[in-house]
Amino acid sequence: MTAASPRSESWLIAAQSVGGIAVGIAWLRSDSIGGWPLVAFLVLVAGTLLGIAASVALRGSFRVRPTPRDDARLVQGGIYRWLRHPMYVAVILIFAAAALSRPSTWVLLTAGLNLALYLGKARYEESVLMHHYPDYAQYREHSIGVRPLAGPGKRRGEGMNPDPDRPDPPSAPAGRA
């Protein structure tokens, strides 16, 4: 993947906004109104605390657009020491809490669509950051991505492709050195 135009990134940001509003409307209009189940409440608290930790670590460097400013530095402190996209994970957890608290068809559908959007945005942002920061590949090897168990972003560099623009190299057949 190569960097998209600012206009393409604007569409992505608009989709995030519409997606968040859609989850909110679906949640408010859900027939399954009741108290918050404990698990939903705990997921909401975890997402909120993670979002706060990410904001503190960014120290004013927050940007909705995936492409960093030319003078930006790669944040690797705070929660970013372990997790590359804590803000995305925080938002995903908050949407999951909404789905757990009112599991109607529309809430589940809008939360699921937002999950796909944020996973796609994280994948796109990974490719942008690989091109923007020379030390991003090394940082990526020592941190967890949004999808810690699948594809690029596995923990400790297992199965990682250092260049997201190229497909993963073929594996050697089992039993051969």
C-alpha cells in the first residue's frame, strides 16, 4: 500500500465519524434497554482508560489523519511502548461495550462495520508509518498491533513482513532447513 491522497484520508475520517454516529443512534434506538451488564461496563472502562493513556502518551501529537506531519516524531513511550494503535483499540472496545450492553441487530451490525473500518485503517496506517519512519519496522517488532494474532503485527515479530507493500515471502516446506 502506498500513501493515499489527503482527499482519500478525508473520506476515511468521514467514514469514522459516520460510523461512530451510526453506532450511537443504533444504541439509543435499541429495544434491548436495560442496565449495563458487568462485562459491558468493564469493557467500556478499559476502552476509556486506554484512550486516556494513549492521549497522555501522545502529548498533543494526536492526529486523526493517518499520515503524520513531516516534522512528527514516532511516539514509542507510555502505552505505545507495548501497543501500536491504542487509540483504535480504545474505540473498538467502546463499540464492543455498546454491542455487549444492547446486543440488537443494528448495534451489532454498526459496531462490526466499525471494527472492519478500524482494522483497515490500522493496516493502512502501518504502511504509511513504515515509509515515514526508518525505525518503524524495529518498533513494530517489539509492540503489539490491533490484530495481535493475525498477519502483520504479531507479537515479537513472528511472521512479520517488514514491507507492507510486498506480499509475505513463501515459507520453506516443513522439515527443511
